[in-house]
Amino acid sequence: MKEVLNPVSPEQRPPLIIRNALVAHAIAFVADRILKSGITLEGRELLKNLIIRACHGGRVSISRELPFIYKESELRIEVDGQQFIPSFGSTVFIGNHTRGGPLWNNAQYIEMAKQGYDMRVDVEDEEIREPFVIMQKGLGGWFGKRYATGIFYNLAASALNCEIVSIAKFDRNKHNRDGKEIINHQGLSPTAVQRIIDGGASLWFPQGRHRDPNDFDFPERKANGFLGKVHDRDRHVQLVPLRSIPDSKGNIKIVFGQSVDIGHVVASGGINYFAQKHIVPLG
């Protein structure tokens, strides 16, 4: 396997304390202890090496390198519908946000990026060909948890060339304890839209947190706002529905559907029209 080392600008590099060799190896050790049960010795060694590279400010390919971590692992990811992925052009993959798969739920997103890269064969530029993930900068909960996970999510986002947004806050109240709408400004960089309209591809999971695999209620205000921004810049972006279907053993099936023009989705009602019409039937 060819190692990919893309340059990172100084402002994107991790803080000096993270780049410290001892800290980098400590982070790799913790990750190995957490994830070791599902992957092979070779996968564990690769994971440690990639984490150390990321801590030093290097780039890691989400589609060409990370899949080797869970190769030959105990758990399985089944994929269907890859033929529907456009071979080039501005594309947004939109899926439900559910648990499942090895490596604590992350391998499903790695596999989605891999499939996107593999099928976008008519794109010559490697960075444009590889789908980028729109991810949150940390996990919700108490302050210490948000702060600590934020460090590692920012590290991962920089290394994997992702776009990152603030942790979602939902409209919970005494009558609605499981809020669906995202009420805070998450601060998505304008570069995310630019990367898409420049012919790139993005993986986007608008629900903002893990949901039941049969929950397809998407946050309309935030999601439709993003679709509107993309649509205003390019009315021919293709939206590819995808559905994650986990089983009781942690395995997962990923199903891609036929791409749809963004103009049709915006005119038809937006994200929940798309979810019900194009994601739900994939199950």
C-alpha cells in the first residue's frame, strides 16, 4: 500500500503538545486499547501509525488508508447500490445517522468514503475525488467530555481533510425530550460549499447524533438551509441517498440509492421529502 502524505499548512497543524512524540504515542495507545477487540494485529498496528502521523500534522486518506484498519476484522460491512454513485461532478451523499459497524461505529463512514472514491473514477484530482465528511467537533455532554473529545475530533478533521461544525444542540423541553431540530449555529465554513460546487463530494448526516435505524425525521431548518446554500451556487449538484442498516451483532449494511438533482429536492420540500422518498425505500 502506498503511503499518502499530503502537505498541511501551519495553521492546520495540531497544537505543539499534541505533536509531542510521547503524547502522540499515548493517544495511539489509548485508541488501540479501546478498539483492539474488533480488529487484527495488523489493523491495530496500522491504526497506531496513522494516529501518530495525524498527531504530527500529517494527512491520512479516509478512503485509501483507513479501510485497511478493519480489513479481515470480526465484524462485517455489506455494501449495495454502488453503481448509483456518479463517476464525477458535484455530489452530496446524505444518510441517516445510526450506530453500527466495527471501530465504534466509525468504519461505516470510512466505507462510505471508500465506495465514493472507488466509483468517482472520472475525477483526476485525488482530493476532489475523495468524499470529505462534515463532522462535529466533539461529543455532547458535560464540559470535560466536550473539551477532551473536541481536541481529538479537530485532530481527526485536520488529518482526514474533513469539514467540522460545532456540536449540535437540540430543541428539548418538558414536552419534547428527544428534540429533532438543531437550534444552534454550527458554523460550517463556506469552504465546504465551495468544495462541493468545485466538483467535490461530501458525506453529510444531518440528524447530528445517533438515532434509531428506523428514525428518518431530519432537522429541517438546518438541513434545508444547507441545501439552499448549495443550490444557490449550483443547481445541478447530485444528492445520493444512502441508508445504514445495523444488525444485532454490530455488523452493518450500507445501501446507496439513485442520485437526485438538488433542484428537484429543494422544489419538492427539502430534506424530509428526500429522506422519505429516497432514503427510507432503501431498507
